[in-house]
Amino acid sequence: MRAVTAFFICLYCVGFAGCKPSSLCPRGQFMLRTQCVLCHPTCSECVGHELFECTNCGVDEDGQGRFLHQGRCRTHCPRGLYPDRGHYVCLPCIANCELCTDGNICAKCREDYKLQNGVCQTASCDIGQVQDPDTGECIDCEMGCKTCSSDDPEICNSCVEGYFLFRHQCHRHCPQSTYEDLGSGVCLPCLTPCTDCKSNTRCLVCQPDYFLNGGECVKQCPQQTYSDSSGWCCQPCHSSCQTCHGPRSTDCELCRGGNHPLHGQCPLVNCPLGQYFDGKSGECHTCDASCKTCFGPQGLDCSSCFKGYFLDQGGSCVTQCPTSSYGNSATQLCEDCSPNCETCMDTSDYCISCSRGSYKRLLHQGHCWSNCPEGFFETAEGSCEACDGSCRTCDGIKSQCLSCADGHYLESGMCRRNCSMRTYPADDGTCRRCPAHCDVCSDNRTCFKCSFLYLMLNGVCKASCPMGYYEDMEEGRCGQCHPTCSSCSGPLADDCETCSTFSPKLYKGSCFKDCPISTYYETAAMECQECHQTCMSCSGPKPNQCIQCEKGLVLDPNTLLCGVTGDTDCPLGTYLHEDQFTCMGCHQHCYSCEGPGSDECQTCAVPNYLHNSTCVSECPAATYSTRQEADGEELGFCLTCDHVCSTCTGESPRDCLTCSPEYLRLLDACVTHCPTGFYKEGAHCQKCDQSCELCTGPGPESCRACAPPLLELQGTKLCVERCPHRFYEFNGICKQCHTSCRTCTDAFPQSCLTCDWGSTLKDNVCYPRCEEGRYFSEQETCEPCDSSCRHCTGPRPDQCLTCHTDSALHAVENRCSPCCQAGKMDTECCICDHRSALCVETPQPKSGHEQGKDLNMSSRALKHTSAALPIALLVALGLAVAVFALIKARAKKRLCWSQSYERLSGNASVNMPHGVPEPDSGDEVDVVYTSKAGSVYRRYSFIHEQDTDADQDVDESTCLSRS
């Protein structure tokens, strides 16, 4: 915080006491009782000293930009506004927008509005969506949800058709111990002690110690039933029993007719095996043939069966037990499978198939379930498949978790070890949404980090801080003010804005019981203000109404002013008035001065610098800032740069940052011309490629002269250490060999040193083994060249020797590339030169400056076209004469119009695999080729033919042309 200091602003003076106050105060001050008083430190301009009385904002003393809103200069604009960095004000976002970076595009909408293409529209989210309270966008609810909570989209309130709500989740199938209520679309719990059911009246499985009987769970099976050996349900007794106890249906407790059982069986009259006693006739009668023993004459009256047969619950002996039962080989009885089991194997509790009643059954691990057990889900085929390892339960697919294994938390249908931002791990094993406007939290009550522009106070995110707290935007929290402050702008003791009743007087942001020495209490401003520089203490209401003067000054008892006498100097920060007594205060920006104006400074304190008697925060162009120590204070000065610099960091011409006009930047210096090894690019000298001594631009393809000992590659602007194949050195230049040679001593076909694959060297001439358009392969056959080559050498078809029209041979690699076309951007082309059959790669695109230069050159060329028109007419007349002469020469066969052939000594060293086709008169190349007879010829373009010998092969050595 800085001190609030008052200054007199005079229009004219009549003696010292005759000052007339002006209504104009310097920037950063306001008029208070004819005095200019400093604004609050956050204000650039104001109408009062308070924090909320700003009229203009800017960059504060700490370099922090501040923006005006409702009379305050804020570091951040409130929600619904954005900072205009050009005018330092907070301007409104577009309609219904809460967060934005400019006035056109919204980042977050207000509640009940959604963001669409940067614009806020009335929120009308689709089914299965809800508005995100943090972003305002419509986000998807959890899978299956029709409606969900805006605080947490994973908390479902209702489900879409085909899903059922259970514990705020939507399930395709209700979990175990619940059933699907089609009317309400929710999963309802089975009635205790039922553990699996299809309705509140239809139980499928009971808790231990209970038995299933007719869809109900009973503690004890009713009369004429018994609990089966599996302990699942109540089974009917045998027809001979009044009551029974199991484990077989014939284990009677009381027989029909009131007889008591003997050894668990209803007693019979002593009839032979295979007979029964008929009580009416009093005689023994034969059992049915299927029975071993029986109670009556029919096949349904059996009491035991022969080996290989089983007694079913109807009293019949069968080879295979009926549905829902199995044959117990030990007891020879048909015993019931476990509930809902259609067929079972060996034991009652291992099912092979499930019953097909009115309720769906799922076979899993030998049991029939209404729903898959924990850790499994129902597939479309009606089987149970295991969930992912991290899922405790899942639905529909193995990775769509409903609950998670220990150490994992459910979020968006997936089990995670750590919850994502804006969620926390809840006790129920799910990731729950943090409270509104909170990014990081530990539960639904305690936040650790708030969303942008929200401030944390006691674990809760606030839109603004209450009295006694300040907004710490950097940390995103409400910080508590110093105890002496009633309100504050920061945490320190000197950050108070208003004071408490215990320390009511504000000075430099701190609160005191009484104003400190060298200050007085200004009632209107409600704060302590500094006395005039000449006063050691003062009484007010004006700063120069002194009680005691600074050392060396004397007090005028009439005016209460402190002045100088004799040789005494005015203190620092003041200057001597014309009355030669009064010391007047310097301008607020001056450290020392010779008058009241801002342009009458003698020295300035850093961060200000002295320039032309004015203190400035930044030194202007052509000057640089420097600092000097004086009496413990660091003073700042602006000194002039060297004349070659436009901006600089010191006085030397090597301290330039930018150069004056007509000078070019070279490293850390400014020069008039770029030296050798550099080229001009805009206002800078850039270093040439290391291969160039002189160049016109970047890269090795821009060389004008090569740096020794490098050699120039003829037909290109490339510099190389040594001449590559097909070139020979001559006076520092790599010149091109004849196309038939791989290495050579000069440009003639009789100067070859070595040949390409597919040619044979004899008497310094390379004799090709194949005709034109073919190459000698590694299999020693003549094969066609690649389509990109006109001629090739082998052993591969794409190793070109010459190229088609509008293409050229790459200077380094044996490949043909299309020539770059003017005005077209193509990185696959190469730069061709009409003086050479070689080309170089496309350089990097030119800068805008160079492109502009090329355009200017083109414009200048067009301007001179009209001047060249008479010359063009004369040239055309000369060409007509030349054409006439050429036609005459052709009639005498003294000039080859298209191609000429010169027979060379020797023959091809091998027999030719293929004949030579007729030469194409369109070929304008210089090559050596083999004729049908094996003779070797040099073919070249547009040359005057010499007289031929009579015995020469005229068909192949004279001018040829297509008729």
C-alpha cells in the first residue's frame, strides 16, 4: 500500500499565502478540500480515496492489470463480465452467459441455460440428459436413466422403458433378492425370508432353515409333505402315508386308516413278496408286474421296485424319473431336483436344465436363478457370463459395471481406482459428484479446490467473500483479514481498507489507535495522511500546518509553515519557493526537483527513470535505462543509445536490440551492408549455409559462390566436397560427364573412366549392353526402364540416366523429378535450369518480404515491355531469315533438324538380347546407343552434319527424320 499524500495545485500565487486552488489534480489524485489527495492504490483515477470510488483503472504498482466494475478496480471481473484489456474495464458477456473471454463467445451459461455454438439458449435437455451446473451444457445421465440429478448425473430418478430403478441406478434385470415391478418400473425387495422371487407373492428360493412350499417360505412343512434331503422345499408324502418325515416319500409317520408305520413303512399283512393284502377280501393279491412290493393292485400302488427301476412320487416304478426329479441309485427312489430345476444330475442341487414356467430361469453352475448371481450378467442368449474383474456386479455387457470390487469406485459404468475431477469416492463404492462449483473434494460437504472465479471458505465454494475476508484469486480462496481490519484487500497488516473499532485510524493500509508520527487525521477521508515534507509533526486539517519542523528548518508561528534560513537546503522531495523561505513539495513522481511540475524533476527513484526532466516508467525509443545508487536509494536514468541503434540495452553500438533506418541487424551489431557469408533478409543479415561463401538466401541451393575448398556442381547452385559420379573437376567446378560415362576426364563420350552397370568400357568408351529404354538386369536380361526414366542404367529400373520432357535428373540421386511450374506450390518438384539436364530440390518457401520483392521485380519487368516492342520486331525479322536458311540446308542434308548420329569406333561387347527400335525424332538428348548390328552411335541434337564417307552406314549416320 502507498501513502495518501496531499499537494497544493496553484494557478498563480500572490506571495505564499495567496495560492488559488485549481480543480485539476494529477492522474492518480482527486480534489479534497482544495487539496489533491492520492486515490486508493488500486485506482488510476478516482473521485474519492475509497476502494470503491475508482473511475479509471490500469496496471497497478505491482504490474497487475486491474479492471473497473462498480467503482472498484479488480484483478478479475465477476461472473457475467469479461476484462477488456484495452480499456481496463469489465464488460458484459453475451446474454445469459456466466463466463466468457470476450463479448461474442460464451464459455459457461447461467443456470437453466445451455451452451450451444458459443451462445446460451434456454435449457431443454433431451430425455436421458441433465444440465451440468458447472458448465451449463447438457450432459448424459447414467445408462438407462430417463431423468437424473443435476448435482450428479449418475444418480437416476427414473428409468427408460426396459430398465428398472434400484438404489438410484437403472438395471436391465433386477438384482438378486428383488423383483421387477412392471407397473412402477422399479426393483422391489423380496419379502423376508425369501431370497429370490418373481413377485411379492411368488417366492423362488428361501433363506436357510426355511422351506419353499407353494411359492411361500415356511419354517415347517405342512401335513402330508416333508422337507427334501436338499433342504430346499416341501415334497408330498407317498399316498400310503397320512404323514411322513422323509428323506423318502414312503418314510411314513402315520399310515392312512390310522395305522402306525413299522420301521418307517406302513405295515402289511404277511403276504408273499410281490403280493399285497386286500382288507375287503382278507386275502393276498398279486402286485402289478412293475412293482417289487405294493399297497394295491395297480401300477400306481408300488412301494418298492426291482433293480434298475426307481419309485416315483406317484407310486410307479420307472426306468427314468419324471421332470424335476432324479433317480437316487442308493434308495431306488425318484427324488426332487432343487426348486425351478427341470432336470438334474446325481444330486438334487446340480441342475442340467431349468423349468420353463411362467417365470424365466437362468442356468448357472448347476443352479436355476431368476437373475444371475453376483459377479455375472445375463447375456442375450439367456446365460450368465462373468463380469470384468473390477466389477462386483454388471449389466448388459461385462464392462458395464453396477458395483465394484473392493478398492475400486463406480463412475460412468466403469470401476476406477481413483475418481475423476469433480467427484469423490463415496462410502457406497461409487464416485459421487462434488458440491456445486467444486473441482476437488473429499465428500459432499468439504471442498479442497473451487471452480474458476469461485472462492473457498471453510470447505465451501463462495461467489464472493463475506466481511472480514478478502478475495485471493490466485489461490482461489477467501482469506481472513488481519485482526485490526474490518475489511481488507489482502492478508497482511497493511492491506486494510477499513478499520475495526479497536484500531479505527487507517494509514498506509494499516489500522492504528492513533495516527503515527508525521501524519494527521483527515476527517473527510477517514484516514491518516502524511504531513508536509517540511514537518516532523503536524495538526491538520492541512498537511503543512506544522507543529514541529524537520531538522534545519524553522517554524513560522503565524502560518505554521516550516521554512529555511541562511544556507540551509530544503529536504529531499521539496524545492525552495520564490519567497526563499518555504519548501514546497515536488511532483509525486519526482525523487528530487527544482519546481512543482512533472517536467521539473532532477532525479527519479526506480521503477521510474529520468528522461528530459520527467520521470517515466519506461525509457522511450533510442534510449536505455540504467540505475545508480545514491544515499541508499536506487535512482533511474534514461541514456541515449548509439546513433546506429533504434533500441538498445547500453551505450555501445554492439548493445543494439533493433537498428536505425538504413542499418541492418548483424548478430548484436548494426551495419550498412551484409558481409561475406551473410545475406539480407528484411532488416537483418542472416548467415549463409556453411557451404556458401556468397548466397542469396537460406539453404545450400542459394549459393552464388562456394566456400573453399568446396566445388560448384555445374547446372546447380550446390557446393560439394568432391565431384560425384558423372562429374569431373575443372577449375573449381564439377562439370558433367557424357551421359554414357559413370566417371570421366572431360565431357566427350571417348573420355570415360568407368561405366554404369549394363555397359562395358573399351578404349575409354562405354558400350551399352541393351537398347534405349531398357537396362541390363542382375539376371543378365534387358528389361524395360521405369516409366519416369527416358533411359536408365540398372541394376534397378528406376536408376535413370535421362528424363522425359518437363522432368530433369536429380543432381545427387539417379531419379527423375518433374520440373517446378511457375506460380504453383509443389514440394515434390525440383528446380530445373535450361542450361543443364540436372535439377535441385525445391527450397523452403520464401518469406513474405522476399515474395513481395519478386512481385516488385515482375512489375518492373512488365513496365519495360512496351519499350522492348520495336526490338522484338527486329528479332522476329531476323528469325524469319534464319528459318529460310535452315530449310535450304536441310534440303541439302547438311543439317540435322531433329537428331544426328555419329558412329563411334568399336562394337558392343556382348550379343544384344533385343533389337533397337527406330529412333524417335522427338528425342532431344545426347546419348550413346547400340544399333541392331551392335554398332555404337552417339546421338545428339541440332548439329551441322559433316560429309560422310561412301562406305559409311548412311541409314544410321546421316540425318534421320520421320516422313
